[in-house]
Amino acid sequence: MPLRLCSYNLEWFDDHFDHHNAMLTDAESVARLEAAAYVMKTIDADMTGIVEGPGTTASTGKSTVACLENFAAHFGLRQSKALMGFPSNGRQEIALLYDPSKVSAAHDPGGKASSRNNPPFDKPFEFDSDEDGVREIYSHYRPPLEAKVTRLDTGASFQLAVVHAKSKGIFSKNDLIHYQREEMRNRRKLFAECSHIRMRIDDWLDTGRSVVVMGDINDGPGMDAVEFRFARSAVETVMGDVFEPEKIVKSWGGKPEWGEFGFEPSSARFTDRFTEDPVNVLIDHVLASLDLKVAGPDAHRVWNPYQLDAAKPHKKMLLAASDHFPVTLDLA
């Protein structure tokens, strides 16, 4: 049977749970929670990488895992088990919600504690992001979740990374000089994070393991004006080097087309700060190593109800659930 993987950014899902891991009952929260559950049941994935999940707070006992498992139990989702890795420094967490009758999953962090450029994801690391010969010190604000996932139907396993990389967006009011400075600084951090993630992918591939990377990489195909200055893009850094094609983690949906409103397919939309035009972007991804076989030509889907026929009947709930659309990949 195919195994359906899903990446889903749930847009401040933390807002709808209290510090006792219970779902809030105000009208806004009920509507959001019901919409998210509806979308998950409709997509019917075997495992979903959650981005912007409920937070974990040691001082109050709030738990990402408990919140998600309570949510799943309340709505009768077959994805009834949750997993998280290293907690972040903020409220929004990365997690995995999965069907325990289909897969088993365990936190499986990599990296070397003594390494300066490839330590575990919860440790600072060094990376020369501006290619001046000096390595800067970076850290993942939200450490990627690393898990070993085993299929219960075949016994095959793969290494999974669920990521939420640094946003390229500028969200405060700045003059143009500050805007350019912030743009460059954000991109350098994004490149550093994605390069560190790529090191972990190489570690896994070099030891013969299959790899899946999913989540909100905050970057899409091609290069924009800022990325041309660096001669690289973040998502392609994660995907791999064209000189080592056997080690690429592939986007099985193919290259999206650029149209009047941006990319198609697209998983989210943002408003251009200067033109104030809405622009469609593909920043949510499910990437898989080449040894993993997919279930046919339609195995990859972006559940955008404006673009995907299968999603159109569910437009209202998709829009109510999040400002991102889910992305799925069916493995054979």
C-alpha cells in the first residue's frame, strides 16, 4: 500500500491550546481546529510534518505532543501519535503526527557534539555565509526534527527531517537601506541553516539511508534578485549538488510554472512590500531521495484549492485552517 506523507504549516496553531494542553473553546479556536481536522481527514495522510505546532513550555507543563494527541483524539484522527525533537526558543514547534498502525517513529538526532560546523541541531554552528573566509556563528531558532521512520507494512525505514527555516520576509517598517540590510542578513541565516540541514542529509546518504525532508523551507524554485547576488537559493542547497546527482533529494512535483500571480503550484501567498501585490509562492516541500519510489505520476500534490481540482471542493476549510496549503507525497 502507498504511504502518504504530508507537510503542513498550521499558522500559529499554538494560539488554540491552553497551558493544560486542552483546546480552547472560543469561536475562533473552534473554527480553526475543526477546519484543520477536516483537512487532515480529507487528505488522509499516514504521517504529517507539522510546522507552527503548539508550543512546549517547561514552566507551565504545556506540551506539543500532548496538545497534538489531544487534538487527534478529540477529532478521531487516525494520526493519533505525536513526536517532537529539540524544543525551540519560541512558541511554535516542529512535530510529527502519525498513524501508529502504519509507521513507527523515534527522535534520532545526528551531528557530532564536538563539531563546529555540523553539531546536533540544538547547538550553535559555524558557517561562512558571505564567503569572506570568516565563519560566522549561527543557531537554529527552531531545530529541525530528525526521526527514524519505519514502515510497518514492509519494514523499510528512512531518515526524516521536518524543518522550518528562517523566513526571508521583512515584517517591520524600514527605510530602503534597512530593508536591504535586513534582506541580506535574513538570507545569510537562511543559507546557513539550509547548509547545515544539507550536511545532515549527506551524513544519512553516505551511510546508505533513505531520506525525506519536509516542511516550510521559506524558499522556492529559482533565484530572486537577492539570491542572484549569492548565486544560489536555499531550497536548492537542501536538494543537493548537480555534480552529485545521485545524492539529490528530489521534488517529485517537478518545476512549477511562473504565471501572472506567481508560481503554480503554490503553497502560500505573500504581499509584496513595495507593490502590495499578492504573490503565490511554493515554500512548503516534501523532498525524497532517489531510492524511494513514488506511487505514480500524481504522487505529489499541493492542496491549493485555486489550482488543484481535487482540493477545490474543500476550499472553504483549507482557507479556514491555515494560510499555507498542505503538500503531500505518496511513496510506493
